[in-house]
Amino acid sequence: MIKVFFHPGTDIRTAIAQVMSSSNSVYRSLPAGTMPPQVIQYSAADLPLVQLGISSASVPETEVNDYVNNIVRTELQSKCGVAMTNPFGAKSRQITLDVNAPALIARGLSPSDLSNALAEQNLILPTGSVKVGSNEFDVTLNGAVTAIPRLADLPVRTVDGATTLVRDVATVRDGPAPTTTIARQNGERGILTSIFKIGRTSTLEVVEHVKNTIPRMLSLMPEGINMRLMFDQSLFVKAAIGNVLHEALIAAALTAAMLLLFLGNWRTTSIIAVSIPLSIMVSVIALYLLGETINLMTMGGLALAVGILVDDATVEIENIERQMLLGKNPHQAILDGAAEIAMPALVSTLCICIVFVPMFFLTGVARSLFVPMAEAVVFAMLASYILSRTLVPTLVLYVMSGHHGHLKQAPGNTLARGFQRLHRAFEAGFERFRGHYVVLVSHLLKHKLRYGSAILGFCLASLGLVPLLGQDLFPAVDAGQIRLHVRAPSGTRIEEMPQHIDAVEAVIRQIIPKDEIADLLDIIGGPYSTRNTLFGNSGTMDTADSEIMISLRPGEHRPSVEYIKALRAALPKQFPTLEFFFQPADQVSQTLNFGVPAPIDIQFIGGKPEEVMPQVLAFQHRLQQIHGIVDAHIYQRMNKPALELEMNRQQLQQMGLSARDVAQNLLLTLSGSMQTAPQFWLNPPTAIRSISG
């Protein structure tokens, strides 16, 4: 897998076209059997939004895999912006010829002869049409074998009138392909596929589309197939946005309450409070026009602006009311009051907005994070100023005409009288506070040098705390999910891995209480497809790798970091032959890692692998001794066991063979014909093709 990073401002469409052109020109020079390159536009934010688990206790796994590839994929990807990985744990249907080696040798045949015979006798080719007289007929030919048992009747070779059939040297078997991955949902085998979003499609929209499509997909499948959504990232997004929205509403309510307490007039408070939601709505419209979305940063910016959105309207109303108290009629008071504070209010608003201007000069990840927040604040502030010049004076004219002044008339109900007493008590207390403040400021001004030096010294002394503060791009996020990577010794068969994972999960259940675990999902084996490799960031290399994903119940668990710390201490002691490291589970941390399994990625470039590896091991050992570094591991493994076969080319030449014959027959025997000469069997009723060879 090759990842190409471009400089900011690069035309990504032109870049993709150039990369595709270069890869296609190189493809002709690659060894036979190499799959064509796939060029996919990738973003660090292309992460799984939800895991879709499919399982069945009655339908064969090969049929479930066909339904996943032909129904689930088609239905889900019908929506723009939805992408999927190839299914993990799937058992694809494969028509296999199990060679009878003694019978094959006795007839002087080789596996390549059997593969060539299958390719020549089972054809998926069109024929054409023929015109006879005044009619035109479509011509069909029984080139494709319609039933799997009939593959055994195909001729392989005829010698001296004796024909060798497939059944004489091999057995036709209809079953699953060799297992490359195993997916288990809470201990039960099944199929798992990860669902992504592409482009600017909303996370919530994608997950909602999946939820709404599941009933339709189940109606197209046989009874007994179950579908379940797991590790739904939209729950985290909804909770995060909901929390920010909740805090913003509380801030708006507290701001309105504070204004009411200080002003003592519900009419002026209502006018000022109206400007808060209107300013936010204008900001949301502007963000939409710029292509931004409702996310944590934009919502955080709007929540940040709530407290200062009322400044312009408050100053405007207070100045208009002052003009009314001077005896002017409401219309003239509004004109004079608005004119007096027009320029000061504009300067004040621009001073707040200009603080966020430097964020627009940021680059990289920081720009993507903070520019939307700055835009949200700036648009809301500018909208607040415009509303204070237009809507607020209009509302004052209609709402406050004949009611200006602070509580001129005695209130008529008990609640109003109670609030009047509260307001007068607050004003009296505030006047006393202001008197004490004047005395304090006067004292400070008399000894300004002494107090100025003390404050300056305190500020300088506080700078000594800077080295003690940690530095990070984004704060830690507890999404209630844990990702644990498990590595067995290199060369471990995939059939041996489930028992290791069962033992590890037993320890996990001992440390994490059962009532706090929502889902336990494990994927055993490597990414068997190019697409899964491109979109995967788990660090999985081969069958000895496994990933365990733990989902905790929302609001019912202790901090995830505590469980990670406990597992990090317990697992290596109980399983010394296994390697463990944790990976970020939340979308924010995965995005900031730019698609690699860890926040810090160190690369060694140049030199032979056998010479570089000792240096890498020594460097890893030194890293593990640094306080604060955990889970330092080497991505590549160079110690996988291998059997080396050496050919004697002279003896092969004497026997009438070549190195190509040996390599080709070895490939067919160990890996099948799919790599170099793919062959398929077409199922007539369903028109679904299966690999044969």
C-alpha cells in the first residue's frame, strides 16, 4: 500500500489522474498474477462509522456471504457518500478440485494440465445470432457447465483413445474458500463489514440510512439471517453535540436571567434575549453556505459566543432608555440613542472578531479544527451587531413605548412584587459593592508602584508552571470504546488463534464487569483485500494478528483509561508469548493519527532489512524506558517461518521440465489458480459467479 500526501492547494482531481496514469503504466512491468492497482482518494477522517454484523444459525455461511456482496452492498451504497469494506469473517463460495496426486502422476498429468482443461472446457462466452430465411435466431451453446457435479465429467486428456476425466484424478468440492479472517460478535461467528462516509456526507445521515435500510435488506433474504449494528459512532456524535447544545441553552438562560436581574425589566430582557437565537441562526446559515457542518467545533464556537451576543443589544437598549428618561419621545429617543453608540458598538464588535482572524492563517489539522469555530463566532457577532441596528430598535418602539423607565408603576401581582423587592435588594447590594470597589481602587492608585510590581511578579512567577503543563493537539476523549491489538508468534495458523483470543477475552471479562460491557467484537486474521488494507488502521499484518474491540455501556462504566491501564498490566503477565498494544478507538484520535495505528510513527529508511532490524530493536528498547511511552511496538515482522525450496535446473532440463513448470504447479497446488488464471462457475438461477479451480 502506498499513501501519497499532497501539498495544500493541490488540485486533487488532477493529482489522482496523474497517479492513476503512472500506476497503470507500471502495472505492465509487474509480475504475473499481480492485481491491478486501485487508486482511491483517502482522508484521515475516512473512519468506520458503524460496524454491521450479519449472522445466521440456519443459512450456510457461503450463502450469507453471497447475500452480503449482492444485497447488502448494493442497498447500502445506493446512497451517495456511503462506502463499505469487504466483509470480515466471510466464507466465499469456491468450487475446488481436490487433486488425487497418485492418480494424477500415474496418468502423467500435472496440476497445470487439470487447470488448463477446466479453463478450456468451462467457458462463459457469448455466441451470437444467425439469420435463416426471414428469421433471426439467437444461438446458445452449452459452453458453461450448468451443474457443479458435471464438472467431474469434463475431459482432461485423451491418449490412445482413452480419455481421462476430471473425476479420475480429482474430486469436485462445493464449499467455502480457505479461511483468511474470522469475525466474532460476543463469541459467536458471523460476518462483519465496516461502513464509512465519503466526502461531506453527514455522519448521522449515513447511520440513519443504514438503520432504515436494514428492514428492506432482511425482506430480500431468507428467514434466519440476523443483522445488528455495533460500535455506532453516531451515538458519540449525538451525545457530544447534544451536550454542547444543552450547555449553550443553559448559557443563554443564565445570560437572560442575569440581564433581568441587572435591568429589572422583562421587556428589555425579552428584546435582548431574542437576538441570541437569531444571531445563531444567521451564523448557521452562513456556515451552510460555506459548506461547513454542525460539529463539535462549530457548536463550540456558537456556545462560546452566546455570552457576548447580548452586548450590542444591551448597550443599544440602555442608551435608548436613557434618552427616554431625558423626556424625548420614543421615536426620537431611538434615533438619538442608536446614533450615539453606532461607532463604539461597531469597534467593539470588530475587536472581538479580529481576535479570531489569525486562525484563518493556520495550516494543516489546526486549520481544519479551528477555522470552523472562528467562522461560527465571527458570523454570530456580525449578525448580533446588525440586529442591534435594525431589529432591536424596532422592537423597542413597539414593546417599550409608554413603559420606559425602571418599574415606574407598582406591580399588580405577587410574583412581580416579589421580583421588584429582589431587584431593589440586588441594586442596593450592588451599590454597596461599587462603593467598596471605589475605595479599593483609590487605595491601589495611591500605591500603584507597589501593587503594580506585585501583580507583575505574580504573572512572571506563574510562567514557571508552563513546563509542568502537558502539550497536546486535542484533549483525551472517552468514547466508551477500547481497541486492543493482539499478536501471536509469527507463523501461527489462523485456526489456532481463536483459543488464544478466548483466553484473552476471559481476562478482559474479569477486569471489566459484565454489566459494563455492551459488545465484544474480535477480528482475527489479516486484511485479505486491497480495500480493507486501504481503509484499515489496525496494524494487522497476517493471520497471527487479531483486533479486539470492546464497547462499554453508555453512562454505566468507569473511565476507559482505567480499564486500559489495568489490562496493560495484567495481559502481558498472563500471556508472555503474545504481544499487546492499544489503539485509539474514538474518531477524533484516529483522525489525528492520519491513518496510522499510533500517534507517533517513526520510520527507518535505507539499508538492508537484516541490517536495520537490530537497530530498530535497540531503539524500541530505549523507547520503552522513557517515562510516559506505552505500547511501543514494531509494525513489520521479519521472523515469520518459511520453507525454502531449491530447484536443480539441470535435472529439470534433463526431464523435459523448466523452472516455470515447477513454479506454476507449486502455485496451483498451494494457492489455486485464482492468482494467475482466475476461473469462474456461473450459477444459472442466481447469475452469481463463484471461483473455481
